[in-house]
Amino acid sequence: MSKELWLNLPVKDLNKSKEFFTRIGFSLNPQHPNNDEAVSLVVGDNKVIVMLFPESTFKGFTRHEVADTQQAAEVLLSIGAESREEVDELVRKAAEAGGTIYGKPGGEEWMYGAGFADLDGHRWNVLYMDMSKRP
């Protein structure tokens, strides 16, 4: 089985998206040359890789048009948080970096989450789950 998971996302402005994601806490991948053609980011302890590509490059890879994220969601990317406070902090950082909050923080006793859209409308879900309190 594969050792890594890479999520590839099309973006309109590579530099603005790079700034957005680093502001919310993603790290630049030191094993990848981040340049005008692609940006590689590392997310979390499991080191999930998020690759950002200009839309034209992404279309070349997929041989499909890029989804219009203002009209439809192509995927919901979820990030596990270690606490309710971490959910709140990540969503706050996303809003401050120019993202849009589509799901305000909240939830049940055992699960707490929120949702934001990045600069290109890709939807991200941030969840804290305390399985010891799950009904």
C-alpha cells in the first residue's frame, strides 16, 4: 500500500493560495521545489501532502475542466483537530487569511466542528471528536 496521500488542488493564484495555507498553519514541503508551477504543503502529523497547481496545469493532468466551486462542491476535505479550541483557531486563521466560513463552530458533546472555504472555494471541514463521549 502507498505510504503517502497527496491531494492535488487547482488554484487561480498560486502565490495567494500559498500565503493562505501557510497562514493557517500548513508547512511548505522541503522535499519539493515550491515555485511558479506548483506548491507542495504538508498537513498534520501524518504528513498528508497538498499540492497546489495553476488551473491550466491541473486541467492538463485531469483532462477535465476545473469544477466551479461557486456552483458545486467537488470534495470536502476534513482535518482532525486535537481540541475544540484548535477547531476555533484554525477557522479563525482561515477567515483572517481571506477564506470564507460556511459552517460556524459547533456540534454535539462528542463531536465539534466547523467549515471554511479557501480562496478558490475548496471546502474544508475541521473536526474534533472525543470518541469516549460518543453516544
